Amino acid sequence: MKKIAVLTSGGDAPGMNAAIRAVVRRGIFKGIEVYGVRNGYKGLMAGDFIQMELGSVGDIIHRGGTILRSARSEKFRTVEGQEQALVQLKEMNIDGLIVIGGDGSFKGAGKLTAQGFPTIGIPGTIDNDIAGTDYSIGFDTAVNTAVEAIDKIRDTSFSHERTSIIEVMGRNAGDIALWSGMCAGAESIIIPEAAYDIEHIINRIQQGQERGKMHSIIVVAEGVCKGADIHKVIKERIGLETRVIVLGYLQRGGSPSSFDRMMGSQMGAKAVDLLAQGEKGEMVGLKNGQLIHVPFEEAAKDKHTIDISVYHLAKSLSI
Ligand code: ADP
Ligand code: F6P
């Protein structure tokens, strides 16, 4: 490996910059030239490469987003798009590519490896929904952001004796809802991984009101339904006017937590080491606190799971 490239793809996540920094610095430390690809696979197909020096990644470890920018590309899903990317990599004499992103991005990277081009993936998505790893860069920061927001909403919910419904991100995964709901003491948490009963949620609100607790927090994962849908049902059933807050892209930005900086740094360096050792078609991950690497296909075989006992614990602590 003399020359490698790195790109960020899919939804951005806090800590991606720490991973880019680690890839660049570890690469240079090992005598490898490192190129950044701007705008994910879109930039790869367009040959948007930029040589990264030690200074290119100075002052970024604390910054949210990704200095390389991210994108989603329909064209890259096609064989034509992938061939275009391979031509660009060949023209630049790049020997290996590190992709920081989610499972969709790894499917794309796997296609390049199937054509004989070495790739290594680093899990980066606030959703924490990647199979084969316990952790994806960005999740911890997103949860902290959501908890901070819910704490603030709780203050005003208390003052006005209101029920607030907070919709959080997570596409098809309930991790952000579960963690932020647990850590912010939500009365009800609605996630795709567990069936919910709206009557039970309404009973909780009413039981609380009977004992003088007039405010309540419901956290719903976007993968289940919109916060507005829950509002509608509650209003129809008991006439209660709730307030709906969609946290949205707030959760994707902000300075990464120390954990995300640590994960970005460790996984970034590990990805370079793997490429240098001749590994390809693999994702770096974290399992039981240890850095691991698994083939993309093997990771994709499993389904990402949450620890359902945390859900039951949250339920039992919010009676
Ligand atoms: P994430 O990586 O966060 O899961 P996406 O699922 O949107 O985000 O995937 C990011 C990009 O990866 C897509 O825009 C596309 O260019 C590429 N990609 C996703 N799935 C595939 C696939 N099956 N084959 C080739 N490329 C893919
Ligand atoms: O995958 C990360 C994520 O932020 C999801 O939580 C959300 O559903 C999605 O990306 C939003 O995607 P976009 O940036 O395309 O609107």
C-alpha cells in the first residue's frame, strides 16, 4: 500500500472527522500517501480527490460533520457507476479505499472489493444500526444531544403541565430513542423493536395526573411513526393537547463526545493497519469492548439488535 483514499458516505455523524484524522495521520506515520475523496461515492465517480497532509486534519478532532462532506448517490448503485469509480481510483494509482459510513455505504464498498479493489469500512452513523458491531461512530454524541434537548423540553413541560412527544432519528432502529428516553427519564419510549400499546401510554399519563404529576415525556423513534400521529391518537382518545417536537438534524451535528473521538481515532487507525496488512472487504467494529474486523458479508448476515432488557428496565423505572 503506497497510496490510499478515504471518503465519508451516507448521513454524516459526529466523530467522522476524528476518524478521517486518524486515517490520515496513521497513513502518513506508516509512510503511505493519503487522499481524501470529497462528497462520498459521488465525488469518487467524479475523481474529486485531494491530497491530505498532516496539517489537512489539524483542528478537526472537535468538529461535527465531515470535512470531506458526504453524499448519497443513486448512480453508484449501478455497475456503470462502480466502474466509473474504479477508473478514477486506477488513474490516481490508489491502492486501497477506506469508507466511513453506514451499511449502505459498505454494500457499495463491497462491490468495489468484488471487482478486486481493496476496501475497509468504518461504521459511522448516529443510528447505531450496523450489524456486526456494537457501536457506530456518532451515536454517543447524538444521544447526548437528544438528552440535553429532552431535559430542556421537560422543564417547560413541567411548568405548563403538558405532555410532550419527542420524535427522534434512527431510520429503522430504536437505539437513539431507547438511550435518550432512558437517560432523560421519559415516561414512555416507542421503538420499532418492541410492540407498543397506545392504551398503556394513555393510562400512564392518566395515572400520573391522578397522583398530581401533570407533565409527561413520550419519546418516539421516527422508524415507528411520526410524533404527530401519537399526538392525534391521544387527542382523539382523551382530548389531551400534547406538544410535538421533532429533534431532526440537530441530532446529527455538534462537537463529538470524547467517546466518539476515541472510537473515531481507534477505528481510523485500525482501518489503515488492516489495509496495510492486505485485508480487504472488511468492516472495523467494536465487540464487547474490543476492536474487531469482520467481512462485510458476515456483518450483513446478522441483523442489528438492541438490548431489549434496557427497554424493559426503562419501562419499569418510569412507572
Ligand atoms: P448509509 O451508508 O448511512 O447506510 P445509504 O444507505 O444511503 O447510507 O448508502 C450510502 C450510499 O452507499 C448510497 O447513496 C449509495 O451510493 C451506496 N450504496 C448503498 N447501497 C448500495 C448497494 N447495494 N450497492 C452499491 N452502492 C450502494
Ligand atoms: O442514517 C442517519 C439518518 O440521520 C437517519 O437517522 C435519518 O432517517 C436519515 O439519516 C436522514 O437522511 P437524510 O440526510 O437523507 O435526510
